Amino acid sequence: AMLRKEVYATTGTRMRVRVFAGWGFRPEDLDASDFARVGYGKGVPMGGDLRKAPDGKAPSFLIRAMRDPDGANLDRVQVVKGWLDASGETRERIYDVAVSDGRAIGSDGRCKTPVGTTVDVEKATWTNAIGDSELAVHWTDPAFDPKLSAFYYVRVLEIPTPRWTTYDAALFGIPRPGNVPATVQDRAYTSPIWYTP
């Protein structure tokens, strides 16, 4: 997996993420019982390369994310797209592609409604009363230009949980430091999938 770059990282918890990109994925592929076989058969995994887009096609993605069994629920799944524009300048755009709790994603590809928080800062506790244990989505790039090189990686965010300094303050009965947030949203980042014209 390391040699293939088919890897992802997390900021601490052990959530799971799987991503495939290709030219012919359909929404129903997301629910296939042999999800990985469909992904490898019709596309490339994270760390892979897409080449020469077929006429009229944009890359589509199958994304599945699951929370750490002992961790926090998921807030959202994002696709981060980077590309070189026609003048050679680097560009980047973030798309929210799946969000928890029935929130809406706007026409600009972003969810403006925060997931909220269950954190009790004084006690350094939280619950999974918000967020989803699993998020899955079929997404197609709405602004694909087959003439421009691009990359896509997936980012998965958990709901807020206490930061380690908040845990320490509650455990040892000391004041929380004022120069850092009381909560964090742990996340996962996948290897990019590269598109080359």
C-alpha cells in the first residue's frame, strides 16, 4: 500500500476511509456488496492516476468513511481539489460532499451549518448524540476541465471532542490554557488521486 501510495493518515483516532475515482462510476456502485472489487475494476484508488478523460466525462468518486469504533461520530466528508489553471497558476477548492444529521450542502458545494458540539468543557466529556457513524457518497467534479492537470484528496472530519489540554485541566484540576481551543475536530486525509490530461 505504501509503494502504491494507497494510504491515508489521521490526526489521532482510527477512522477508516476508502476512495476510488474513475470515469464510469454510478451512484448504485456505492452500495455494492463487493465495493472494493467494483472500485478497482472501474477506477483507481487513492494514490492512483487518472489519464486522458473520455469525451464529455468528468471524474466521479466513490467515498466511504467510518468512525473509529471507540471514537467520535463523523461531521462531514470533503473533497479538496487542486489544479493548474490555463495560465499555470495553482488553484484549490474545497467541496463538502457528505454531511451528517441531514444538513444541506449549498450550490457552492459548502455546508454552512456547523455540526454543533456535545463537549462539556469543564468535565472534558462528550457524546455521540450528533454526527453519523458512517458517511458514504458518490460525487462527480462539477467544474472539471479535461485540459487542466488536477489532484483530488479526501478529508474526513469528526465532531468536536475535548483537546488534550482540556482533558489534562479536568484531570489535574488546573486552569485550561487560554491560548489554545478547548476542543478539536480530529480528521483523516487521503493520498491524492492525480489527473493528467
